[in-house]
Amino acid sequence: SKENRTIILEVMERTWITGFTQFELGIFKDTDPRVEVIKFAIQKKLKQALEETDDTYWVITGGQSGIEQWAVSAALALKPDYPQLCVSIMTPYQQFGSNWKQERQEQLHALVQQVDFSASVSPQPYQNAGQLQNYQQFMLNHTDNALLFYDEEAEQSKVRFARKAILQFQQHHPNYELFQVDFEKLQDYAEEYAEQQSDWS
């Protein structure tokens, strides 16, 4: 019945994952060992959440190279073990990434083909910074918590705008959780990842 359908739609959790671009981290190849550590950190966090629920669990992220695209790859790799997991790429505006190098455009396109849902928040191509603010607001309104890769030391990173938006949002939505991974926490994950690798070898 229609009533039951509505209830099913409401039982879900949604996590917004965002953070540094690959260039902000100085990572220029996906074969960089740090990429594996970041994916390990994302998967660990997602597994903790997924073990606790059979309800639909959405990972929602953008199409930016770096943390956002690695989050998509990391989440897609978990899907066979967690059927309740869904992955979405929401870009801030139409034709997002169209000025990137061909190889990077193809990479984004390949990920978009694999996710459960993708769309652009703004129906127009890039016009002004207002679209990016609307995008952040959209992400906050459509998620229950955020996993943010950011460190205060990286003052020039654009991620600071997302963090500021999240903190402001929390003032009026105290239940909205922010889990932040800074460089120190990432180092902890790197050590844990290295330990696991040596256990298996």
C-alpha cells in the first residue's frame, strides 16, 4: 500500500562525505599509498554504521576529485557485503568537471555510471559562488551527518567553507553529527592500515 511505501522511504540514514581535493593533499596518482589509507578510513567508518542498521544507508558525496571520488570507490566496494548501502553523486551544477583534463573527466563519468543515483543540484552550468552555497545547504538538508576530511592547518583549503556551513547548520539542528578526520587521525588510520597489511602478508 501507499502508506507502507512512505514508511519504508523514511527509514534511512544519509551521510555526506567531503574533504580535500587530491591536489590539496598533493596526491597526483590514485596509486599513491595514501589513497588506500583514506579509503580504509572511509570504509571503517561506513562499516561501523552499516553493522548497526539494516535500513537503507545512503552515502552522498560530490564529484570532486580527491576525498569525494575516493569515497564513492570505497563505498561501491562495500556494496556486495552490505545490500542496504546506496551511493549517490550530487554535483553542485551542470557540466561539473567539464574543464578538467580528459582523463579526470572520464574518471568522474565512470563513477557516475556505477552509483545508484546522480544529479546536479543547480540545473545551470557554473555561474557564481551562490550555487556552491546552495549546494552545501542542499547537502545539509538531505543528510543526517557528515564525514569531513579537514585539518585546521590547511587554512587555504576550500573544505573550510563546508566545515563552516556544517557548524552553522548544527546550531539549529543539534542532532546533526559531524565526524572530522584531521591529519593526526589520518595518521592513526595509516598505522592501523599498515598493521592489517602486515597481519595478512
